[in-house]
Amino acid sequence: MLSEKEKIDLITRISLDINEAKDIDLLMERILTNVKKFFTADAGSIYLKQGDQLQFSHTQNDTLRKRLAPGKKLIYNTFSIPINNNSIAGYVARNSETVIIPDVYNLPDTVPYTFDSQFDSLSRYKTGSMLTVPMTNQHGDVLGVMQIINAQDDNFDVIPFSPADEPLIKHFATSAALAVERAQMTRNLILRMISMAELRDPKETGAHVNRVAAYAVEIYEEWGRTKGLPQENVDKERDVLRMAAMLHDVGKVAISDLILKKPARLTREEFQVMKSHTFLGARLFGEMQSDFDEVSAQVALNHHEKWDGSGYPGHMDAATEKPLPGHEGPDGQPLPKKGEEIPLFGRIVAVADVYDALCSRRSYKEPWDEDRILKEIHQSSGSHFDPDVVEAFFSCLEVLKSIAKRYPNEE
Ligand code: C2E
Ligand code: SIN
Ligand code: SIN
Ligand code: FE
Ligand code: FE
């Protein structure tokens, strides 16, 4: 059990997390970790309301995690349950009422809900005690449900949750609800920015943007595995990278239609203008108020840099378009950026973007066949691309192909 001091530290920690974390997935994970710790619970889940359903969105289970090989993830089928009185979570959402159950396999006859033991039998887990609270915003709207399972005593024996736990977990659930609301607003804003870019540039479709983002995350996870990067670090960055990768070409909104939609090869002058989409995109995130802004600016600025230094725009200050101090070439232009001077996420999105561009039809080119694409990427290792990133790309190629099937072009 935690001491009073540890409890107060944890409350502070959770509040700080809620104020700091910009990414909703990361935030929900942190809240679950801390809430589990606080109530010495073995497992916890968050369901978010979507229409008249509860979507099972995040879960942690210490017992099941210990059974997995290190580095492997708990895989849950994302399922949803209707908001009605038949299930525990549904009841809590429907009635905005906290439910404390000492043993889910011995429910009193008076309650309308039943416990669905399907998950237990699939995972060979034994749910015992359960505390389920609604996640409400300041208007009292239910945005989701937080559920913690199997409170434990100091000998790890399962004990009931105490009614005294209710006010505090309600407080956490409400804070989480507010953060969900805020994060959804941010995410919607980003999606609107992307659809604006899409209006401008019909080939930067939602499908392209989703594919490049999903490829980038997959390549990053593979890269992290081979580099022995702790899973926590990867988890922490993954969602920020996904959003940033979706926005890699957002600077194209500033490029004139004549160039953007030209159904032929660009002239030298036109390509010169086109190159500005990198730093113009980065400038949109200029205030750098969060990790998300910083990574997005980095990806927009660096996704056309090349490992051998022949990419663009080089060591440039996106705000002023001037060379960074100490990086001015004899011609007054920014010196080229090469190798690990190019931020990792720029190197990763470069491969993801080119792979997708070559697989796709453009106004100026037909899609390439697979052999030619893979040969091109292989040959560009060490010249256009970071060799380690190319290696990660080939290691997860099968997954990338399945991602491509998930986001087909809407032609
Ligand atoms: P994009 O079409 O999304 O292409 C992204 C990157 O994929 C390109 O960056 C390039 O590295 C690679 N790529 C695309 N198509 C080909 C290809 O046919 N062969 C090879 N070897 N690589 C290819 P890049 O070259 O810096 O171009 C940036 C953006 O500029 C392109 O994004 C596209 O929007 C525009 N662009 C480039 N060339 C042309 C062109 O000839 N005509 C038109 N209309 N747009 C172009
Ligand atoms: C419920 O809360 O009834 C659904 C979750 C579960 O079965 O564990
Ligand atoms: C895309 O890259 O998703 C669209 C380009 C195309 O295939 O027309
Ligand atoms: Fe680009
Ligand atoms: Fe692109």
C-alpha cells in the first residue's frame, strides 16, 4: 500500500500529466498507470463514448503483461458495447452512476447488469473486485467510463474496493474526461487542417496522409527495437510522430495551384518554389508550445533532406529563411544537412513518403511496380536515405503492405 506522502505525490503527478500531455493516447495510458498504482489495482480500462456505444479504448493489466515476453504488447480486439443497463460499463455510462462490486461472479439479484466473462475466459484472467465510474465533463455529459479491477492487499490477494475510494477516482475520471475533450478538439483541428491541404492538393489525399503516418510509426517502432530503445520511449513518441507525419506536407497549402496541380514535370523555377513547402510548413508550428509542435515542425522541415547532404532546405531557420548561425555557405545559402544532422523523424518520414509516392499515381507519373520501388529504395540507402531506416523499412515491409490495404486510394 502507498504511504500518505506517496499518495499526495501521485495525485500531483496525475494532475501534472493531465496538464502537460497533448496526446490523448499517451495521457490515458498515464492516467491508468497512476490510478492503478493509487488504488493498488491489478488492471484498469477506459471506455470512450462514441454515439450510443462505449468504445473500449485503453487497458492495462499487470498480471497479463507479466505473462508476455518482454517488449511484446497486449493485443486486445477493440470492441464496443451498447450504452444500456445490460453491462456494468453500459449501466455506469447510461445512469452516470458509480458502481462498486466486491466480486463480479457473485452479483446480487437486484442489479440489472451481468458480467461478461468472455474476456476472462479468452485471457485466462480472473476478474474479482471492480470499481467503475463515469467520466463526466463540467456539464455532466458522460464522455466515457473508467474501470479498475482487482484491488490487492499487501499480499497481492484480491480485496474489494472501498466506498472511500469513490470521490478520488471520480476526480481522476473527471480530469481525464476534460483532457479527452481538449485532445479531441486538437485532433479535430489537425484533421481540419489536413482536409484543407487536401482541398488544395488533390493528390495529398487522406489516404496518402494516413499511409505515410502509419508507415512512419511502424518503421520507427522497428528502428527502436533494433536499437534497443526502451518500449516506454517508443510509446511516448509514437502518437506525436503519427500526427506530425500526417502534416508533413501541410506547407503545400501555400504553393500556387499552377505549380501544385501542374499535370507535367516542374521546371527548375517551379521546383524551387515547391521546395518552400518544407519551411513554410515548419513555420506553421513556429511557436513550439508543445512536443507536438516541435516534432511537426521538425518533420515538415526535414522530410526532403537526404542522408548524403543533397536534399533541401539544409541548415535553415524556418522563420527567417536564413542560414542558421555557423551554417552559411560561401554563396550565402544554408549549408546542406546530412547524416544524423537530419532529425530521426525527418529521416523516417522521408522513406515513408517516397515509398508511398512511388506506389501512387501522380499527375506527372504512373505508379511504379513493386520490384522497381524496392530496388529504388534499396539503392538509395546511404545516398537519399539513412541505411538503418532502410533496414527497418525492409524488416517491416509486410506490415507496411497490410497498412496500404487498410487505406486504399479513393479513385
Ligand atoms: P510527392 O509527389 O509526394 O513526392 C515525394 C517525394 O517522392 C519526392 O520528393 C521524390 O523524392 C519522391 N518521388 C516522387 N515521384 C518520384 C519519381 O517519379 N521518381 C523518383 N525517383 N522519386 C519520386 P521531391 O522530388 O522533393 O518532390 C516534392 C514534391 O514536389 C512532390 O511530392 C510533388 O508534390 C512535387 N513535385 C516534384 N516533382 C514534380 C513534377 O515533376 N511535377 C509536379 N506536378 N509536381 C512535382
Ligand atoms: C462490463 O463492464 O460489463 C464490461 C467489461 C467486462 O466485462 O470486464
Ligand atoms: C495518393 O497518394 O494517395 C493519391 C495519389 C494518387 O494515387 O492519385
Ligand atoms: Fe513534401
Ligand atoms: Fe507527401
